[in-house]
Amino acid sequence: MSAIADTQMPKLLRDVIDAEIKAFGESRRITLQNTIPETSGIPSDDPLKWLRIPDVTCVFVDMKGSTELSASTHDKSTAGAYQLFTGTAVRMLHEIEAPYIDVRGDGVFALFNRDQTYRALVAAVSFKTFAELEFLPQMTKQLGEEKGARMGTHIGIDRKTVLVRRIGLRRYKNRNDRNNDVWAGKPVNMAAKLAARSAAGTLLVSDRFYQKITNELARKSCGCPDGESVELWTPVDLSSDRKFDFDTAYCLKSRWCKHHGRQFYEDILALDSKKK
């Protein structure tokens, strides 16, 4: 029974708490699955069943400067900004074939399987390029130089094991939106924290993700503008930041080159299939 007294909370809420505490005390069944399932394959009926998926990569993109927007005084510009940022993120990630996409407020995250490491990187750099060359100029044009300059995007990537199931109410009256997929584990949480820490025009990835992108196509520049290829990533010391469970992140400032970006996109994307 709940430790909450009947004078503290209505019985109908205490009954909910008691039922959840009872379920908490029962043993859960964890099923190993090597790839991200279709939505219909995520457990929902059995409250004790979870899926365990190893080496999942999360790409988290978040709108920088969303506090400059106001739904009460600038409803049209706010609606347009969210549509441009979030709508573009979802559609780009879909076209790049992310197995799972979800919207979190003014952010979007996508999950990729263990054999899609380079696809995840391509997705992040592609959205970074859009944000810098299209989203930011559009916001500056619409909001003015001062406010527009504070807009942009935060992007973070992490990779590790996740647990997943659907939690909530399957149906309520004519609604089915009171449940959602819960991805427990480090990747979504750490990717979101990396995104929040990233400065304007940068992408931050965990060291465990960085160690998987070993090919020089993903590590070095194309050589523009002077023909000299340079290292693209710089380490960031996180050892004093207790929010992270790793000590080092890596920062990328570059976007797709206007001369060689499309070719690098295709060549990096192809690296996943070469690993198989």
C-alpha cells in the first residue's frame, strides 16, 4: 500500500499509485532486439515487458533562441519558426531513413541502429547545414538582426544501449494520445545534454560515438579552400561536468562544403554498408 494517507490525496489517485507500486515490485521481462522495431512492435499491452536494443545512436536537434518567439504577441512568426525548424528536421530525418523520430517541444530526436553510425552523422551534418544557411537567415529576416542572431540550433549525438516500451493510456474516450514510447538509457538523455551544451554553429558528440566514426572521410576536411585537408574534430573536456557519464566530447564546426558536400554526403553514407 502507498505511504500516502487518505487525508493527503483523493482515493482515485492513491489507487493509481498503489497499482503502479505493485507493478514496480514485479519482475520485468527484458527481450534483446538488435534493431529498432516498428512502432507496432514496441511493447504496450504487457506492463512488464521491455525491449533492450544495444548500440543505438541518438541525434538530438534543438532550436536555439526559441525564447525570442512568443505565441501571444507574435503568433504567426512563432508558428512559422516552429514549422520551419521542426517540420524540416522531421522530414529530413525521415528522408535519411532514421528508424525512429520523435518531437520534444522545440526539439527533435532520431534513433539509428548499430549499423547506421555514419547515417546518423550525415543526418546531423545535413541539418546543421540547413540551420546555418537557411533557418538562421530566415529568422534574421523575420525577427530582425538582433533577435535573429540569437536563433540557431543545438545538436548532440550519443550512442549506447536503450530499453523501450510504450507507457500510458492506450485510449481515453476518443483520444489515443495519452501514451508514448519511453526510451530509457543514456543515448537520448546524453545527446540532449550535449545539444544543450553545444555553442552556435557546432555539433557535439560523445567519445563513444566518435570512436565509431574512424574513416578519414568523417574525420578530415575535403581540403577547401586551399587544398589542405585538416582534422575536423576537436576534443572538449567534460571531466568536471557531472551531467555526463563520459569525460570527453568532440566538437565539429564544419558544415557540408559547397563544392564537395554532396559527394561527401554520399561517400560517408556508403561507409555503413561497407562495414557489413
